[in-house]
Amino acid sequence: KAYLRWTTNLPRVQPFYAVKCNNTPAVLWLLSALGSGFDCASKGEIDLALSLGVTPDKIIYAHPTKPSYHIRYACSQGVDTMTFDNEEELLKISSFHAHAKLVLRIAVDDSKSELKLSPKFGVPLSSAGKLLERAAQLGLQVTGVSFHVGSRCTESSAFKQAIADSRHVFDIAMSLLDIGGGFSGTDDSVSFDEFSEVINEALDELFPPDSGVRIIAEPGRYCVESAFTLAVNVIAKRAAVNETDGSSGKYLLLTSRMEYYINDGVYGSLNCILNFPENMKIEPHLHRPRLKSLLWGPTCDCVDKVLDSVWIPELRVGDWLLLDNSGAYTSSLCSDFNGFERALTFPVMTADAFNTLIRPHCTATFQTSCYSSEEKTCVSSCSVWSSNTKSTSKCV
């Protein structure tokens, strides 16, 4: 649905999905089947995309500062389009991929975004001209301009200004504009419709269809945030205990607050709450009295705190919690700290969508492990949908 909404709202802008956001093979495979390109930021991400049948021309190596051997690998695989924002990067590229099609990453105003990227990446507009001259001296081909307004942009005007900034440095020989990411997977702050309207108006004014400029973007969370639900299990609990009473020397039991330990946390699928703690919302459907509660992750680190204060009914060990909108920067940020396993992923889609998009590409060994004609849903065990990780937490 998200992909179809994108192509409807932004018909001139081809999405290149940001693999870093969620690198589940099923996600990449489905987006590839729909026609998406891919924004890869490393040798590993390029290799993953290629292994799933993505052609090199559908990949942009969108990392302005790359290890030399990653550049060499991209060259060997025919991945030619890549970004840069400094002279040292140009020197590396001239040595290891002299025929690359380069895209200049410029710094833009990202003050309206919740996570800013300009402190780390992007050349200031005032220095862009000199950097383009240096590329020409090295005999390198610069084919376009890219920018990123920051993660979870909250104002559509940021795109309008960034597109205008791109126009200022756009050379007559350039043919590609990459408007980056920053789109939310939900319509909580600014609706995608509003973003689309502003972007389309800016493109039509500054890069009209007859200009011949190809427009791409790098949506990540927009594609997958609302597509995943994380299921976590309560593995332990305790009632909150106060400090000792000064007069009696006894502990005071505070039954008004409960503490729960779940089998996933900030070292696993919930790492995203370190940057976006407001994303973590639990809305229980149980009609029981609610207690002030604290949720801990499973590790020994006290940083592994999922929710500091939430009002929920009392839970039992073994209960499950379902956390919606868990598709962005969750499974891709997991670690195995403390030896805790990563969440398994179980892709589910309607039978009609599965038969149209997936079944034609499966081999004769394909098997359906779960199918319900009543609900018209299926869970596939085809190799492109499988995960090699094991855990009792689930990402659906």
C-alpha cells in the first residue's frame, strides 16, 4: 500500500528504498518485485541486494564516505552511481572507480527534523563549486545532486528549500536529482499528501518534466514502519520496592508500581527508542485496573529500559505485548549483546498479493507453511522470506 501510494502521489520520483532501515530479505524482495530501486550504504548492503536479483543499475551507493575496498567492490559489481561530499572521497573514487557516476551530496537545512544528518554529511553550498571543479580536474563525472532533510522531517517546507538549494548547484551536464529521505511511515506529524504536494510543486517549478532530469528519493521508514508488528514476551516481573524505612529498617513494598522484563529491548529490536522514545506506545485492550509500570529489556545493562512509566493492567509472566509500527530501524539495529537472540521475522501477506507478486518467482520446492482461505492470508517458507535468526520474540 505504501509503495502504491508513493507512485500515485509522487509519479515523477522513483523510490530507492534505504536498505539500512530494514534489511529483511522479504522486504527487499517485495520492493524489488514492485519496481523499487535501492539505496545501499555499504558492501554488505550492495551484496544483499544483488543476491536477491537486484540489478546494479537499480542501486545507488548513497554513502558520502566509503571504505576504499567497498568502492572497489562496487566497481567490480557494476554499481556505478554513488555519492560524495569531500575531496578525499574524490581521490579514493578516482583510484578505485574512475568511471563512477557521481552525485554531489549537499548540506541542507534539517532543523525541522527529529534526527539531523547535516552535522555529519553534505558539503555546504558555499563550497560546492570548488568541489565540482576538483572533480573535473580528476576527470570524474558528476551526474547529479542529492540531499537529505533529516530523519522524520516535521515540515514539508524543508523539501521546498532543499530542492531550491539543489537548483543553485545543478550543472547543465547533470541529469539526476536525489531528494533523499525523511518521510514518516505514519501521518502523525505531517501527512504524506502534504509532503507530496509541496515536493511536486517545487519540482515542477525548478526541475520541470521537459528538463530531462531524473528524480529519485531514498524512503526508508515510509515503506516499512507501519508494516511490522513486534511481539514481545514478559519473561519476569516484580513489584516495586522502596528504600528501607529509616525507623524500622524494613523495606516498603509499593504495589502501586510494577516492573516487567521482556525478551527484547534497546540492544535488540527496540534500539530505535533511544532516538525516538515517543514512538514507544502501549495501548492495552484489557479492561482491568491499570498500574503504573516500568518495562525493562532482557539484558544486564540498566540502559536497557524500554518504558519508564506506562499505565497498563497487571501482566503475568508469559503474556505477550504487541507493538505496532515496528518496521523501521528495529531488526536492522539488533545486536546479540549478552547472548540474547534476535527476533525472528514472519512475513505475512494476503493470498491475492502473494500469488501475484511472489509465487511466480518461487521455485518448485516452494511450500506454504500456513494458509487460511477464510482470512486469505499466508505465511511463506520460501527461501527469500526466511530468516536465519532465532528468538522467542517475533516481528510480523
